[in-house]
Amino acid sequence: MKRYYSVLLLAAVIVIIQVLTLITGKAYLLTQLTMSAYYIVVAVGLCMVMGYAGQISLGQAGFFAIGGYTTAFLTTIDFSGKAETGLYRMLDTPGLLITKETLYGDTIIHLTPWISLLAAVLIAAVTAYALGIPILKLKGHYLAMATMGFGIIIYRIVLGSRIFGEADGISNVPSFPVFPGISVSGDFTSRISNYYIAWLLVILGMLLLINLINSRVGRALRSLHGSEEASDAMGVDTSRYKVIVFVIGAVFAAVAGFFMTHYNGGIGPSEAGVAKSVRYVAIVAVGGMANLWGSLIMGLVLNFLSLRGVFGHFDDAVFGIILVFMMMFIPDGFIHTDVIHDIKEMLRPLSMRKKKLKKKQEVSND
Amino acid sequence: MTKPLNTFNSLLQIQKLDKFFGGLHAVNSVSFDVKPGIIKAVIGPNGAGKTTLFNMIAGYYTPGGGQVFFKDILLTGMQPFQVAGKGVFRTFQNLKLSHRLSVMNNILLGRHTRGQAGFLAGMLALKKSRREEKEAEEAVLPILEWLNLLELKDTEVGNLSFGNQRAVELARALAADPAMLLLDEPAAGLNMHETEELAQRIQEIRDQGRTILLVEHDMSLVMEISDEIVVLNFGQKIAEGKPKEIQDNEEVIRIYLGGDDA
């Protein structure tokens, strides 16, 4: 149970922030906080792949785009006037179609996003699996280059395909009814509920990953980061594990892309750009690599500032500089262990800390 | 019903193993058996092919020819993790540990083949996964205690002394409850006191009914603890027998003390 305390703390902070924005009359900030949450889902997924299992990926924006574009494409197909086709009947009978009225009074019939969510997850997982088998044999910067190549391919595909709207992307993506009466959409009226949906997704992702880290498989992943040969020697099917963790990271990114697309009501090719992939890597690096909470906190701070326009014209450059700086000076990240542990350590009386330090030195001198 | 172990005349059979590195015949048609429950040492001068031989048994190198059987399972052609899955576990001459992980987590990795919980069970923290974790932790405690690592169990391995890091490697392999243990120069880098302690421990491991094959440079250690010895020179087996026979073997003496024809 102890491992979930920090998640409870996170939940409390989420509620406090929402209440604060309400009191101070700054509810408009919730929009950026919601979008940051979706980017955090990508970051924590990458944190598992890169920080814990030690496999760098510069292609996460590609998976984000796969999730976003899959749903944008599928849910913007209008079935009105096609009631006679076999496909329509096949989808309508089990209730997979949603009928809607536009601002101008036209009727639109589209596929339920639940189906496109399923499709987004499946396509991302299959792509990551097929890609992962050959490229995860590579290590270090060769792997980085291969994943970046994948990201560029996805970027060029969405930019160059008419069905994906070329440079304009796809707009008019319908809302996603997650719970009865609550939808993922950019409506002003549903700002608060959308904020909670996004952070609920973060919490869900964190719970899954915290559990994974503390399991047999999680230990094997962290060990293969430490020494692949040793993991092999202890019976870990390292190549399979690397592929599966890569798939998990891809699915996290795709789910985030899916939600973001419904929240924004559309998606454009910039979401698939390499600059976005670099951001995710920078966030995980600055968050302390093997540190989910670090990725979460840094993901929140940096994305929020970026979305508020604090970095101005230098938006992408800031993330690039962060990455260069981290790689040169603190490749292991700012925050080494659990943040909670760090804070606790800071709050302890100095005398106790000295004692522990002394003990640590004795151990290393042994 | 599988056959009980002691009905095997030999637990590990190495048959005519060959390995070329370019023009170098690193291991040249080496064959020998390892009987269950003994300590067998492979010795030889630098470059004799000992570690290459080890890497072929453990699946890290594919032999140019020949076969390795464990019980009656063909190990040749298997991946290292598959060899481990059969109960053959190794340690490394140059320690391979996760320095940022605790002693406990490093050693628990040894339990990997004993568990079943996969990605989904782990992510959902299913009962099976949690029970396995608890069982694994309980299973390694006696090993930690035996190797005097209990107090250090939450320390990051990177902060340990070299001797303790060696002990963690041994503990990790033992945590797997191995039928066969391959020790690659377990005494390398240890001081005299630590080496003596290691000798004691290796013998205790054998007395628990495990079979040990070791590659070692330290002659006195090998002579003290081994039940049988194989001597390699330039990739070929030149002698095999009990420590006493090896000590008296003229060719072995010539290699180790240097001959006139050198």
C-alpha cells in the first residue's frame, strides 16, 4: 500500500490546484494544465522505456500522432446519407454510431470514439512491435537514430497524405463521451471535467507503471539497463522484454494522442514532429531518467510554461538546450531517487543526515 | 517422472567444442564431462580458451563445432536466457551488476526464472504477482545472511566494496537455486582473506548438492577446492584428473613453470 501514498498526494494536489484556479478566477489555466497532463502521459511512458529499461526512443511523437490521427480520421467520416450501405448497418446495429447536429443544423453520423480508441491502441502496439523487433537490437545512439527515423517517416506521411489533411491536419473531430454526460472536448463549459479526465488518465498511467516497476518484470527491465548480459544470464529474455516495454511506451503515447485530439477537436502534423520527440526525451532526462515522478513534475512544469507561451519564439530551442545541458553535465538527471524520499531527507534534522552520510562512507570504504 | 539427478553419470557433457576467432583456433576440440555434485576447475595460461569455453557453454558464443549437453538437454544453439532456464547459471569475471539498484534488487533478479508473473500481472499488481514477490524476498534472505549481506540489503550496489560486489554476484546466481553453477574467475580481485572465505563458500555450495564448474587463475584455490581439474593450453585440453594428478603432470608443470623449448 505504501507505494500508492505518493499517488494519493498527487490526487490531492490536483484537486487543490483546481480549487485554487477557481478561487483566484484563473480557471482558464485549466486548459494548459489539461494539455500538459496528456503530454505527461507520453513522458511517463517514455520514462519506463528510457529511464528504467535504458532504451532511448526519439520517436514518441510518431506514436502520439498515430493515436491522434487514427481517431481523427475514423471519427470524422460522415455516415449520414449512407444508411443503405452494409458497413453502416454493421456498425449501427451494435450501437457504434453517434448521431449529432452541427451548428448549421445538419446531421452528422460518426463512429463512436471507443472504436477508434481501440484502433489507435492496436495500430500503435502493432507498429511498435514490428518496429521494435529489428531496431531494439541496436544500442545507444544507433537506436536513437533509428527511432528518430521512424518519427520522421510518420511526420512525412501525415504531412503528405490528403486523407490526413496534409499541412492543415484534421479538424472538426467530435467529442469523446467517456462517461455518460461527460465528454472529452474543448468546450468552455466542460473545462473542469476535462481537467479531471486528463489527470485521471495520468493517475491511471502512474498506477500501472508504479506496479510494473515493483514487479518481477520491472526488476528485469531495470536490470537489463544495468547489465544486459547479466539479465540474460539470470534467464531474462532481454530482446522480448525490450520490445514489450517499447510497445507499452508506444501505447501510452498513442492514448495520450487520442485524448488530446478529442480535447483539441483536431490534430496537425506539428504533433508528429521530431521537435516534439526531443521534448519528451528532454523531460525524461531532466526528470532524472529512472524516475517516474521526476518525469511527471518536469513534464508538468515545462509543458505548462511552454503552452503558456513563456518561452516565446524559442519554444523548441529551450527543450533542445535542456537536453544538451543534461547530457553534458548531469546525464543521470537532477532528481536521483524518489522525490518524496528527497523531501523527507531534506526535512530531517541535520545531525541525523550527517550520521547517515558517515555510515554510507564507511560502507564505501569497506 | 524425471530421472533423479544421481542416475546421470555426468551432469554436463562437453563434446568436441571448437571455436575460431578469425585465424585463431581459440578452442580446439575440447571434450570433458562434469559429474553431478562435484567442483570441477578449468585452468590454463592466459589465452588458453577458458573463458571462450565458458561463453560457449552459457550460450554467449555459438561454437564452431561440437555440442554441450546438460542432463540430456542439448544446450548448444540456445540463447543465454534459455540456458539459464534449464538451471545453469553463471557469474562474470568482470562483475555485471546494476550499480544503481539495491543489493536486494540485484539478488532478486536471480529469482527471475522461478517466477511467472508477466507484464500484465505486474502492471495490474495481481495477487499472483504480489505473492511471487513476497516468496522471492523470503527465499533470498537466507542467502543474504549466509554471505553477510543482510545489513547491506538496501544499499546501492555501486556503494559496496569490491569484495561485497563479488558476493552479490554469487548471491544472485545462488538465488536462482541452480543445479549447475558456472563461476568465471570468482577470486579475481579478492585479497587473501577473502579468497579463503570464498574457497570455504564454494565448498559449502557443493555440499548442498550443487555442481560447480569454475575457471580460475588462483592455483592454490583450485588445488584446494577442486575435485577434478581440466587443463587447457592454446585451446586444447592437455590434461584432466584429480588435483594430485595434475600437480604431478609433466606437461602441466612445463606450461606453468616454463619449459626449455620456450
